[in-house]
Amino acid sequence: MLRVTFAHRGLYRASVLLRRFSTARYADNPVELASLVAQPATGVPTSSSLVILHGLFGSKRNWTSLHKALHRALPQHAVHTLDLRNHGASPHASPMTYTAMAEDVLHYLDSHGLTNVSLLGHSMGGKVAMALALLLVTKGRESLLSHLLVSDIAPTRTALSPDFVKYIDAMLEVNALPLGAVRTRSDVDHLLHKHESDLSIRQFLLTNLVLPGRLQSQSKPHFGLPLDILKRSIPELGSFPHDLNDPKRPQWDGKTLVFRGLRSPYIDANNQPSFKKFFPNSSVATLDTGHWVHAEKPNEFKDLVVKFIQS
């Protein structure tokens, strides 16, 4: 792997992994995660960081606006927005389990010397964040985190919607097309429309579309995700590393804030009590949104994050 780091305006740094080979690998050890980093304002000392984890099919790119807004609102914090394995610019690797992804994030925290971390995750990233908090308990390192923020996902084992496989199959269909069958983002969107009528979902999926450069005449638009790994991992992504009915289950006692979308099915009366089983010091903030709480109510979401971290 070759790591390239570049900076602009002196504050934001994107760390990108360039793959020498496109083949995915089985990773016994944690992988090196790509990240977007905003350092504290010059001259402001800090030992605090906010680390953000995206959801399935997402990347740090989806969080760019909030990344910057949270950095402005928390000037004494470094803000790190990560690409989880098999997403964005991070390596493609199996297995794609919550334990493996939590170990990746822990490796990132340790290799960057981060302490007093506020960890924020949405959907799949929320489960990774919760898995990491509980992993730290088992390692006797629970004090590494100061705050845990989970957006619209519960620490339970629930099968994912068949829609996720539908989306993967649609992207596989695009990737299998012959050279010249599609040339533009609009062409690909037209094909996706056969599988998904919701424009916002198609636009989200299209953030993973790779368009060839002007000199790449033998290349074609394709989705850069390791779709084979993701498809195999769908059952695992509906799981959670710990059983809430296990009397020996770990508990993280730190401050925990759960964001619930009022119109989202992901947190309901049946699974909401599960948070107290693992995170006894948790509270729930309900916003009038669907699953994409941070995208639908960005200002309210930001204000709640900042207030909680500063509490």
C-alpha cells in the first residue's frame, strides 16, 4: 500500500490509500483506514478528538459538510472522519465483521495517538462504534472513549432489508456491462432507476461510481466497492458481536447519546431498551427524520452533538 497525504487551507488533510492491486485480501490484522482530518486551530492545545464513522455504502465524502461544521463548532477538537474497510479509499478486505471493523478503528486511534475520543457512528458505523466501546471494556481500555454517539441503529441482531442485496445486484449489473454500454453518471442512474425509484437513494449509491479519466479509453464507469465482499457480508452486517441476554455481556458506562429518527424503523419500542443493557448511561434524542438523521436535520444534529460533547 502507498499512503498519500495532502493538505489544503492548512486545516483539512485527506489520507488516501492507493491500491497497487485491485484484488481483495483476507486480513488477519487490522487494515489502515483512510481518513479526512481537521486539526485544531493553530495554537489551541488539545487532547480531544471527534471520530466519525459512516454507514453501509457510505464514505467520509458523505460527511464532508458536517465534518467541517463540527470542526468549526469544536475548535479545540481534532475531527477525524474515516472510511471503514471496503468503503471509500480504505482497503478491500475480508472478513467484514463488526469485530474486525472495530479493531480497524482501534488501530487507527492508536496509530494516530488519539485519546479522549468522542466516537460518532451512523447506521453500520454506529454498530462499529458500539462494538468498539464494548471491545475496549474487554481490553480494560474503556477510558479511551469519552463520549459515544450512535445514530439510528440499535445493538441488536436483526436481518437487514432485502433492499441492500437489491442495490448490490444493481451495481453488479452495471459493473458487468461491456465497454461503451454506459458512458456517463446519467447513463448509470438510468439503469439504477429500474431497481430503485427513490432519487436520493440512487444519488447516494452513485457516490461510489468511478468515472474513467479522459485518457482512459479502455476503461468504463464502474462502482468501486468490493461488491462480492459486501454481498457475502449482508447477513453478518445484521448481527451484533454480543447477545443482550448474556448475563456476562460487557457494558460501557460512559456518556452515550442515541439519535433516533422518528420516521425510521431502525429504533423502535422493541429494541430501544437494548441500549441500557450495554450502555447504562445512555439517553435518546428523537428527531423528526427518517434514517438519515444527520442529512435530514444537519443543523439540529450538529447542535446536539456539540452540546453533548461539551457536557
